[in-house]
Amino acid sequence: MIVKEHRPTPTRDKFQRAGDEAEQQMAHYLQRAFGEDQAVHVFNNLRLQRKGETAQLDHLILHRSGMIIVESKSVSTAVRINEREEWSRKWNGDWQGMPSPVLQAQRQAELLRQLLQDHAAQLRRKTLFGLLQGDFSSWQIDGLVAISDRGVLQTKGQRPSVCKADQVPERARGLIEQQAAQGRAALTLNAEEFERVSRFLLMQHREKKLPAASAPAQRDERGKGAPGQMKDQARTVPHKRPTPAGAKRAAAAPASAGAWLPTCSQCHSPHLKILFGHSYYFKCQDCGANTPLPRRACRNCGEPTRTRKQGLRFYADCERCGSSEHFFTNP
């Protein structure tokens, strides 16, 4: 399933836009491959920080036996890898050297492993004697480099970690099956740990601060409902304090004072389901009308929140205080 959607960065730089297009393409393939798979969690544009260092992960695939970092590269012409693992790309008819995305993914994996290890006591299970049952020091973190579909990959010999974007899902499934078959009990997450690590990674995401000159353009794009406004960034404004929905459909919640009971804007039916188009919205199961999802504020600090989907459940996540509130469950 997709835990964090792709979110392009507002920019006028053509190279940044090309990079965003490559990541969007890869996010599309991952959505098709793992969108309905509850045993695989996908994070797009995940930015992590540890002790002053930052790792910008284009895509991260979390499974019970490890992780896979996918580094997307925008290539409109050709990229070449020689026998010394040196990378170059063709630009204006000439070959120019470029940093190795493979080494980049390895550096990202090391920071990610250290970050998880810092919090292993909270993320991993413990024995009856209070000892930690497994950690992340030997956890498998694989890396894949995805070359955009329109590019040409020139390499000698087999390099299973480098492929075209449309080949990544198949390579990723192979790695997941391989690690599941070889995984040791101490290194495999149980269901509770898997969900805990997934929530931890999402809450560790740190948005990149844009230059002041970029801020107005970003607000304009959101105000117009630009395609770049993806579903995990449903920014909200202060709103009356809601009461989270129960495990069953929200219609079952009593309309008591202060409770939040969503109803259809047309027929006022409480039989709703949350869907996603350009943004999240309620779909009435009685008359079929659409109702915008109310904008929400954090119950703790009042800051705007972002809507996150996990299975049938929907959460309002606050970046400022790190809280996460479950507010609705689809029927």
C-alpha cells in the first residue's frame, strides 16, 4: 500500500521538473504494483534527518524482512556504466561524468539503518526478561536505481540493481521473496512491529524548507488544486475539534455535542466513503454525490494537518507536534 504519496516540489528549474517527472513515473509503477498489497508499504519523497545529516529517499519499500531504496534518475538520452562502476551520461552529444546513484543509495541506507537503530528499543519487541529481541544493525536494506523509460542504459555485464523504471516492481518483488525465504526470526518484523516501523518512518519525514521566493508559487499551486497536490498533503486550517470515528463506519457514531458526524452535502446521509481524485473527498453511498473532506487542525497544537490513508483507516498527521489522530474508517 502507498503510505506516503509522491509530492513534487514547486519549481521553475527545468532539471528539477525533469527529476520530479522521473519520480512521478516511478511512483506510478509502485502504485500499480503495491497499491493494494497490505504486506508492502511504499513511501515516496521521504526525507529523513539524523544528527545534522539528511537523506532524501526518492522511494522506500518496507516489507517484513527488510527495505528497498529506489533511486529515480531522469535520463532523456543515455547513461553509461563502465567496468570500474563509473557513471556518465550523454548531454549535448558529449559524455559527462556523474555521481554513482548506487553509492548514493548505500549512503542513504546507512543513515536509515542508524536512525532505526537509535529507536530500536521502541520499535522492536522484547523478551519476557526485558531484553531486546532483534534490532536493525543487520537488517537488510537493498538498493535499486531506476532509469526513466525514455532513457537508454548502456552497461557491460549484469547489474541487477540498475534497471529501467518499469522493471523495478518485478526486481523489488524478487528481493522481497528472497529476503523472506532467507530471513531469520530475529530480523523479521511481526505484524505489530511492521506497523510501528511504518508509522515511525512517516512521522520522521521532514519537509524541505523552500526559499522565501518559492513560497507564493507553492501557495498559488495549492489554491488552484494543481495536479502536484497529492493525497498525503491535504493541508488544513483550524477547525472545530472532531471526535475520531470508531472501527465501524462513521455513521454509527452518535451525534452528541462536539462529535464530528460527516454527512452528504446533497442528501445529508451519513453513509459516506472516502475516495481520492485530485484530493480526498467523501462519496455518498446513497445518492452518489461528492462532498469535500473538511479541512482539519491538530487537536494538540492547532497546526494544519495532512490526511494519511492506511488500509481503510484515515489519519490526521501533524508535522509540528508529531501527533496522529484516526478520524474516519471506510466501510
